[in-house]
Amino acid sequence: MSRTFCFGCSFTQYMWPTWADIVVLSERERGNQAWNFGMCGISNSGIATNINIADSVFNFTPEDHIMITWTSLHRIDRLEQYWDNQLNRNVMQWEMRGSIFGGGKPQHIKDWIEHEWHMETDIMNNWTTMRTVDRAFKPQFQGHIREPLLDSDIVDFDLNPEIAVWYKSYYSKNKHNLFDVDKKNMWNKGQLDDYVEHDPHPDPLQHLKYAESTGVSITNNVKQLIHNWQTEFLNKGFNGEQLKEQIQWRDWEMPRINTICTELNEKYGVESGADIENYVWLWKQVNPSTILNKII
């Protein structure tokens, strides 16, 4: 029995089925163990932390399959803790704030961005994070969600061209770009174009195409499941404006699950969706002794 672990941001864990959910469903159908530990809004350093946390809990072996879709630069998150009454102890968890350029940031974050944040430093931190994970865990699959640096980024931030070329070449090397989706064919060939303008996340069928590029064989049952999920979603009669009204943005959080996605995820056995139970469960397994034993 093999084990597969998927990590990433909202392009890995979202309201509707993602490439990771599709991989997990296919692996479980074959009788293997698989988990999606993606988390909306998380940074690359947060993804790397989750990989290390999962390693401390599951004790990765060379036979395990680690699959990652890296996220974009300039994201903010930090470690928080809360009291869990059931466990009767504090539990750690990442607080995701998304892109530093997103709206709604508190003043102290705005001050930090203005006085402390530096593009070259951000690039180096992301490169270090990805390279360290690459060397330590030798992932079976690595992808990314967008172009690493746009030409406008280089101009706007007066970025050293050599650093830009160096980072772009590493970020893209042997990594599949999930942003290479055909938006014209998203959501039934443009049926929800007005919504797509506001939400660039690929639809389930685009995620299916991406999942098929990971090297994991997607079962016919799962392929049909994803087609049925999307067809039924569209048959509910939701247009873009109605969908936008159901998706509520609160402070810095990514969009939360809406009624129709919850219903379909439960019907078709999609465990992830916008439900973060997997992610919360993972961090609840962590305490100083598990980390210490791993280090020793």
C-alpha cells in the first residue's frame, strides 16, 4: 500500500475538487492511502512547514509520494495558537493572510510592507524554501500556479534582471504550470465568464487535466465523477452574479464554501473542498514531543 501527500494553496484546496482531490480519490480507489493537506492563502514557507509537520506525524519514507503545487511570491502568514477544549491544550496553526498586495491589511502589516519588505529578499526566501524541500524530500511531483515573475514585476520593483532570470528558471524547471488553463473553456465554454473574471481558480475539469499531468493514473470512475460534479453544478442554474453573491470575503480569508459546493462535495465524496478538517487535524497531531522526537 502506497502513501501520497499533497500540499499547496487554494489551487490545491478549494471550494470545488482540485487536482489534489482527484489524485487522492484515484489513489484511494486503488486501495492506497492519500491525503490533501493544501490550505487556501498559504505561502511557500507555509507549504514547506506543512510538509515538515506531516513528516513529523507520518514519518515519510522514500516510497511515499510527495506532491506539491507551489504558490506565488509575496504572501504573508504566521504561526498562531488557540486553545482546544477537546485536547485540553494549545494547538498551533498557520494564519493565512494571502498576498501582501491584497486589500484589508491591518496598519502594522502595511507599515511592515512599506519599511521592511523587499522583493529580492522575498525571492531568496522562496527559492531557499523550494530548494530545501526539493533536496530533503525529493517530491514525486512539483507544480506552480502562475508565472514566477512578470515583466511588470521586474519594472515595478526595479528588480535586478539577473536575479529575475535566475529565479524564473528555477521556479519553472521541471514544474507544471497550473495557470496554463484555457479560460475560454472554463465552466462549460464561457457559461460563467463573468465569474471567471473575478476568480482565476481553474474549474474541476481544468483541474482534471492538470491531475493527469502529475504522473498519477486517474481512474475512469474519478474522471466520470469530476464530469458529473461539474455538470450538476452548472445544471443548478447558477450564473456568475449569483455565485459571487454566495462567496463571502471576510478580512484576509479566501472565499468560503457555498451551499452548492458543499452539497456536491458530500454527494461525490470530495473530502477537501473548502473544509479545512484535514489541515486542522494535521496540526492537532503536533506537540513538542513529536517534533523533538523527530529531531532527535
